[in-house]
Amino acid sequence: MYCVLQTTCRRIKLGKPPPSVCILQAIRFTTTSSKNSVKADPRPELKVTATTVHTYDKPLQRKHVKSGALDPVLVPGGVAIETNKRRKDAKVIPEPDWREIRLDWKQLPSSYLKLSKARLTTLVVLTSMAGYAMAPAPFEWSSFLICSLGTGLVSSAANAVNQYHEVPFDSQMSRTKNRVLVRGVLSPLHALGFALASSAAGTAMLYFGVNGLTAALGLFNMVLYTSVYTPMKRISIANTWVGSVVGAIPPLMGWAACTGSLLDGSGGAFLLSAILFTWQFPHFNALSWNLRPDYSRAGYRMMAVTNPDLCRLTSLRYTVALLVVSAAGPLLDVTNVWFALESIPLNAYFTYLAYKFYKESDSSSSRKLFRFSLLHLPALMILLLINKKHWASHGSDAAKDSIEVSVQPSIDSLITPPNPATLGLKLGPVIETS
């Protein structure tokens, strides 16, 4: 009995059979040896028979868990356990590494809208319209519409190229995993063709329909977004500042489309650009705060991921900067004093939400800051238009000059008598008779 127990313990230490099998073997050997009166060998040979014991060896079960159905397998020690093993009648169809992308022409317009990020493009076009409307020059519908359409096409091309570069990373994020290129609705070559056609058409419209300065700004912004900002998102947190510059250029395009220049002496174009630049930090930082797991999984170096304290502090700083930038409107002779006063409650509440986000730093405060930012920018643009100081100043000066030219001859005719020769009259000498 001592030898059996010693052998059992040795087997348990080596990890060969489960404990239950060792106990069964010990009991079986004891009963057989007690019946025989013959002197047993000091080291008897143990005869192990296959005994089915419904027990589970966890490492083996975990090893076969992915295979399929449950089948008995004989393990060392003669114990049959139930492990996961794929059935022979199951048909396994390997998934191919590639599949053919068939184009659905009915869904093509909606796919193009998703490829161009319709909401972001709409925001870019609206800020360009605001720049055109705020410029102190005559409003021309033709150049206004061409500028808006050209800006939208260039922005659509930039967004399409951005999605083309980020397909491997968008597939790892919950927010972007359903994009058309990730799902395979459109092929990468199709997306590049759409981007090339949109950029060529938009740049040509801006150059021939508006002016060369507006076209140059649009082309520069597209290159900055696709070739600098997009790869920089995986390198440094400075990508947020570069992205804010990209968002600040559309108001300059609208201003240049209306006046033909950015250096008109007032600085109004750069006021709008500064408002867009500062607004984007609390807007994007609040958005990225709740997307930190996605950004971290995809490898994007955002402030919310790599430096959360700086993310919250930057949001607060730039909401305070919005108060200063808005107060500069009357000083730059772009708006009246009422704009600086009316924008204080709007910017102050924006700053308050940023302060709560800085202190609490939770999903609720970041969500409130992001939602209010969507209302803050349109409201501030409306206040700018309402309190605009110079409405079509160039056109009013031209009209004033034409009125002066047309009225001047009539005034001169009243002061000096008309020449009889110019009237076609022949007057003879008057003879007085008595």
C-alpha cells in the first residue's frame, strides 16, 4: 500500500493522470492484493485499464475549445475526457482573402456623399459663405454660388483622399468601421478617381469663375489636409493645431472671392479665420474625449489619448481666447460695438462648459461641451452678419459717383443760362419803336 501511494503521489507531481484516476488505481490494487495469499512482489506491475471518468482537464479543454463538437479523447493515464473536436460531417468553407466589389449604381449618390463626409463639407461651405457675406464689397450671386460649389468639391476631394489613406485604421474604430471604403462598397481606385475629378472641377471653377487667389487657397488647403494633417495624426499631437489651420482657411476663401484680396486694410478676413481656429479646439477635444478607446486602438496620437490634462486645459484656454477675438470685431472696423456686447453671454457660457469639462473630465461634461459647440458657431456667425458695419461699401461709392456725374449737368444749367446756339435759335436785333 505504501508503494502504491508513493507511486500515486509521484504521478500526481508529474501531472500525468488526474487525481481521480490515481485513487481508483490505488483502490483496485489494494483489493486484488488482499485476496491473494501469495507474497506480492515489492514492486508490482500496475495494470491500468481504460476507465471513463467524466472529469475535465482545463488545459486540454481550453486547447480544443475552438474545434467544434464534444467527442471523447483518451488522455495519458487511461482517462477518457470530453473535449471539443470538430465533427467530420461539418463543412468548413474558408473565407477568401479578397472578394469582388460590385458597384450598385442606385447607391452611388449616397456613397459619394459618405465618401465626401457630407456634414463636414457642409460646415466648410457655410464658413466660406460667411466669409463672402462679411466682406465689404458688392454681393454678386454668380461668384457667390461658384465659390460655394467649388469649395464643396475641393473639400469632398480632400475627404475622399483622407478616407483612402485611413482604411486600415478606420476598420479598428467603432465610429468609422462602416465607411464605404472599409465595407468595400467602393473600391480604392474608384475613390481616388472621384477625388481627382472633384478636385480638378472645384479648382477650375474657383480659378475661372472667381479668381486665382481663391483657387490657390482651396488647393493649398486640400494638400495641407491630405498630405500633412492626415499622416500627422499618427505621429504627434500637433495634428490638432494643423487641423485647426485647415478649418480656418475657408472663411479666407470666401473673403478673397468677394474682394479679390485678403489685405484690404481692415483685417476682417483674419478675424473670421481666428474665430474658426479657436472654436475648433473645444469642439474637437470634447468630441475626441469619448472616443479615446477607438483612437488608442487605431494608433492615433490625439491629446485626449496621450495627454488628457493638456486636452482639457487647451479646451478651456481657447474658449477664453474666443472672448478676446470676438471683442476685436469693433476694433478692426468689421462689426459695430453691439457684436462685442451680444457675443459675451454666448462665449461666456461656452467658457463655463469648458471649465466644467476641465474640472470633471467625464463623458457627460465633454458631451455637453461638444453639443453646445455645434450651436455656438452658427449663432456667432449670425451675430456677425447682423452687426456687420460696412454693407457693400465699394458698391455704394460707385453708385454715389454715378449719381454725382448725372446730377452735375442739371445743376450747372440752373446756375448759368443756356447758350442760344446750342438750342438752335437765331435771334436778330431788337428794334425799339415808339
